[in-house]
Amino acid sequence: MQDPLSLPLPGREGEEVELLETHPANPKRLTSRSRERVRAIDVVFEADARERDLGDVLAERRLRTAAQTALPERSAHLVELVAAHREEIDEQLSTHSRDWPLHRMPAVDRAILRTGAAEILHDTPADGVGPVIGEYATIARELSTEDSPRFVNGLLQRIGEMRDLLG
């Protein structure tokens, strides 16, 4: 019997992975806006892990979700931003992460960074970037490794600064 806390892994032939349940971050530490961001990150992570089109996974999650509640519209909007600007976002992350290519980053960090970069570049006024970066660093603290919050904060801050320089 499979350990209930372990994630299902795809077979060698690239079979579909059925995600049985999610283990949410501690909701007491996250604002409602952050919880919407986490739900978007879940979809971005799932598409990456399953090597599937982000739009297809989003459509599936709008119909059926592993969470107890429907996918919030704000979460879907963030996923749509990532899907629409994925190439630009990955280029920005690769450029500003210096010695950390995307494929070497932990998958959770990659999903957090893609979602955060999409929001910063395409959905946040210039004067609101700081709090958004702070929330993504908090999410990284809850979902990823000990070093992730600092990494996420620094990389999203660079992207925000470059956005301001480019107008």
C-alpha cells in the first residue's frame, strides 16, 4: 500500500498521474488573497509536474478540483496570466536567477516564481509590487524549502525592479 502522504509518481512510460489529494499550507498564516495565489500555484505546479499544457489543466481544475471548494476566479486569472506570458516569464526568471537555471530549481519554487512573476509583470501596479513579493515569500516559507523564501523574495524583487526600469 502506498504511503498516503507520498505523491503518486508517473510510470516509466509517461502514464497520467492522478492527484489524489492536496496538502494545503497552514491557512492561519495566509491571507485570503494568498490562499487564492496558492490555488493558482497548485495548478501551475500540476501542469509542470505532469508536463501538460497549462490551459488544459486549468480547464480540468475548473470542472473538477481536489480541493473542497471550486477554484476561485482570482486563482484562474493568475493561471491564465502565466499561460499567456509563459515564455516571457521563463525568460525573465532565467535571466535574473543568475546561476540557477529553471530546470534546477525545486518544482514548487518554479511554480511560485512563475505565478509571482506573472502577477508582478502583468497584474500589479508599480506601487503595489512590494506586498505581492512579500506574500509570495510567505507562501514559499509554507510550501517549500528553508532557503526558498529568500530566493523567491530576491528573484521576484529583481523582476519587479526591472519592470520599473523598462516602464
